[in-house]
Amino acid sequence: MKEFKYCLLGLIILFSTTAQAGTTCTQNQFKPELFINASRSALAIQKDLNRSAATVALIARVGSNLQKYGLHYSHIGFAVKNYPGRPGQWTVLHLLNECGTTNSSLYAQGLMNFFMDNLYSMDYQIMIPDTATQNKVKTMLMPDTVKQMHNSHYNMIAYPFSAKYQNSNQWILEVIAISLNPNTPHSHTAAQHYLLKTGYRPSLIHINPMEKIGASMFNKHIAFDDHPFAEQKSHNFSTVTVISIENYLKKRNVLQKIINK
């Protein structure tokens, strides 16, 4: 019975992450406290970004308690200064799963809206790449190219080296990969090949058999069929996380500054 309780707890944690890790699902009513907290976070981030003189940064948030998986930040987006049609503002570009479906879309939101979901905490992380990388990424994020690396077939636990699905953080990573190697074709296969060649290491998430069955049965946007047999057998699944993106940028020596709050 004790073992069953732990499995059930794992299922609850896994399912709860789906609502906040990169989806449009929300049962949240706009309470004054949420508005105030989101405003504070947005203003603090805006101040940090303006002080840095950056034009492109990465912002991560904490949608759910992922301590069970050894993770803190769950979802990441690009923050872009003076995005077309939004002069003088910071715009967050990120990928979200359309609630209750296997599809995703790209969203452009203000800093405050990025924190208006029912988040586990208002902790955030800012990663500021070096100037050269910022410029390359910004080119990829312009309206005529921003969708080139988007795969609308969403899977929260997508395998990083397969073009079958894509999760929110994987879109960010693939945009970075193509930006760092601009002469390569703008394709998922090319981005993933470059990531493998340059030493990207995904996070390994352990999902036991009961959690896996429950996740597949009750969540359209969780699938495991893109993962290699070895991962299916070990129940350790590779996926793109915020910390794996941070580690890759550090490995490539293209990070100028990291701010954790």
C-alpha cells in the first residue's frame, strides 16, 4: 500500500506539470495577488534586462514543483527588445501546447503575461548570451523566420534527437542551434545533428512504468514512442530542460550572464 501511494504521488506530480510546463491550459482566475506578483516579476526582469543592455535573453519560470526530477525551472522563452510592432518593449516568444490537444503554437507575450499562469513560484532565471549570439538568435526570431524551427506536433517529454515531436524547451534549443550554425539548413534534423556534434546533453527523467502508463492514457500531449528502446527499457527518458539548455550554452562559452531570482 505504501508503494502504491508513492506511485500515485508520482502520477499526480507528473500530471500537474502538464498544466504549467508549456501549455495554454489554465483553471486560474485572475486574482489580485496573481496580478501583483506577476507585475513585480515583470518589473524586476525588465529592470535586470535594461541594466544589462541586452537585446535578446532567455527567461525561465517555475510552472510546477519538479524537485522529484531534480529540476527547478520548467519552461523557457526568448525575451526580445523592440520586437517588430512592439517598439520600446520586451516581448517573450515561446511555444505552448494548445490545451487538451497534441498541437502547439508560438506565442508573443509581454513580460507580465509570461507570469500570469498559475505558477508554482515566481522564481525566475535570466540567461543573457554574448552579443554575437544575441544578434544571431534575433535574426532567427524575426516574423519571417520565427516559425521555421517550429514543429506543431507537441510532446511534453519529446526525445531531443527525433523530429517526430517537439516540446516548448526543444524549440528554444533548436533555434539556438541553427543560430550558432547559420550556414546549415533550417531543419530539425540539421539542428539535432549539430547539437549532437557539439556535445549537447539532455536531462534524463526517470518515469516508472505505472507513471508512464498513466501519463499515456490520460494526457494526449505525452508520448514515449519517439524514444529509443534502451530508454523505454530503463525508464530513463531524455528530454530538453532549462538546465540542459543552460549547461549547453556554458559548454559553448556563449553565456554572458545568468541571473537567478
